[in-house]
Amino acid sequence: MTNISKAFSIVMVIVFVAIFERVSEASEFDVEEIRAATSKLIDALEDPDPTAWVYMYTEDAGLLEAGSEPVVGRTELLKMAKSMLPMSSVVISPSYTEGSGTLAYMYGRASWVNGRPPNVGSKSKVHLVIVWRKESDGQWRVAHEALIPEGE
């Protein structure tokens, strides 16, 4: 084998490895994992512990609600969680979900009841966008979320 053939063979192996790695990264995303993470998020939002949902968010997560200042970081989310009414009857209905590798996003609608029986309050309905990030422990967590009340 000539030096040119050897060099060509080495380059081709490197190209095929690079292509295989990119295809593998793209195929890592499984929409079912996001559906499962969404279900876990709903359970956490309805948990008797008012801070349970915060641990479904990344350490550096950002939450943006119309008319409010952004809430950034788990510490600030914990403060927010402690001041909120508990939630019940939480529904998250994704309209679209897409992802690649360790990032995914979904948009859709959500609703919940503010409070729990016997102290049930008003019902909230929002459009939402959630950016999910798969962390080193293999768990999908909310990295960023935007909530816009329906009708705005």
C-alpha cells in the first residue's frame, strides 16, 4: 500500500467515525423520555411538598412568566415555590416536541387549579415553551420555561 493509499484510508476512517458519532448523537433523542419527564414534572407539581417540582429543573434553570421578572436558578425557584399556592389537577399538553442529543424543546398548553381541596382557587391556563436538558445523571430536567396566559 502506498503512502497516499494509507493516508486516504486513515482519512476515510476518521470521516466515517465522525459521521457515525454525529448520527449516534442525533439518534440519542427519544421523545418518549420527554413524555416520561413531563409526567414526572406533573407529579412533582402536584406533590404535597411545595418545593418538589424545583428539583425537576436544572441548577441554572430560568422561568419566565408574562408580567413578571425572570426567575433564574434553583435557589430563586425554591423561594418562589415556598410562596406559591399548591397546585392540583395539573395538565401539560404538548403540541410539538423536538430534540437532538441532550437538548429538547416542547410547546403546548398547560392548566392547573391553584390550591387543593378544600381550598380550591382559580384555574390557570397558559401556553408554554419548555427547553429540556438531559443531565449527566441521565435525567431530563427543565432548563428554561416560558408561560404565557391564554388570551394574551
